[in-house]
Amino acid sequence: MEIDPRSRGIGSTLAGSQARGISTEGIALARFIELLDKGPANQRAAPTSITLPPQLYAALRKVADDSYSDGVEHGGVFGYFSGEPVKFGILYATGEAFQLEYPAARVWPALHRLGRFHTHLYAVLTRGPLQAGWAGGGHSGDDLTNFLRNEENASIVYAQTMRGSWKIYFLLKPQEAHLPGVPGKVGKDVGKDYEQRVKALVTKGVNPIEASELELKGLAQQGTFMFYSSLDSPTLARQF
């Protein structure tokens, strides 16, 4: 369990919050939590950039180191605890590629879950026949399906690039979303079709990381979610 004791509660204004002794870092954390807790009202209301809290960015770096060391996927669930001061929490998980199971809610029932995160090693992604598994840098088809079906509003993939650096793929649900395909299947067709399009690009010679980015941008432009990314930085830019 990771809780930052310096974090404080949400203030109505920056000046009012500082007057009550709430740190700038605490204000930023509270605003990040507020954004992810409900999701932006729509695409227009979404910010053009998002800065991850230091605790979450440190967690991404940690799972990247762990994944690189043992060759399996690492990730977890992140969220917050109600009250003042508000506190940030992370539950970690480990598993083989495509078999990562996130901690059950009952493990930490007081945690209000905001999102999930996990790693993609480039060596794992490119190993074996293309059809045998996921071939992209960002979210796989199953990752995308799970994101659209789950209650959490955020999904992060921390992916290794060919040159060894790490890239953040951050998906955020708006309250008003457009899901292409059959509504009754709640994202299953979206994830499946997305993965097929990525693999088709890869077979044509497109780098797998670029292929996943192109298709994620396409879905974001349709209003399915907001897509943010960065290369080795906690500040993510929105990809339109």
C-alpha cells in the first residue's frame, strides 16, 4: 500500500486551499482525482494535457523496472480514499502476458478505484508469430475491451519502445462517449476490430508502436475516449 501523507483535500479555489494549508501538490492531486472520478462531461471539456501525480508516475517507473527484470507484466489499480486529507492508493499485480489479474476490490474495499495500469515489454510484444498475441505498443484489443466494460475511467499502458525508453498510453472516458459497433456488446467489437486494424498495419510494415497509436487516435477522434501520451514524462499531451 502506498499513501502519501503530504496529500490534502480538495479546495474550492487555489487561494482558498492554500489559505487552509493545502500544498500545491495536494491541490494538483485532488484535481487529478476529481477529473478521473467522474470523467470529463464530454470531449470538449477534456483538458489538453494531464500531469500524473508523483505517486502514480513513480509506480509506473517501478513496474517498468520490475517487468524488465523478470520479463513478465506488472501493473495494478490506483485510486483514492474519501475524506480530508484525501489519500492516494495503489494495489500492485503481476502476471504473464495476457494473464495479468488485477487485485479484487475486496482486497482494499475502501479504495475508490480510478483506473488500471500495466506494462508492455517490447520483447514480449514482438515474440512469436504475429497472430499469436498482441503486437502493438499501446493497449491490446482485450485491454481496450476491459477498459470500456469496467467502471474505472482511466487505463494506462506503460510500453517499452524499440530504443529502450518507455511511453505512457493513457485512455480516459468522457461521460458522453460514442461506442462504435453493437451497443449490446459493450466494447467487445471495438477492441476486436481495433486489434485487427493494428495487426493489419503491422503486416504492411508499420512499426507496432506507431500502429497502435494511429488506431487509438482514430477511436479518440470518434469520441470513444480521450487519448493522452508522453515519452518518459509525467505530463501527457492529448492526441486528437
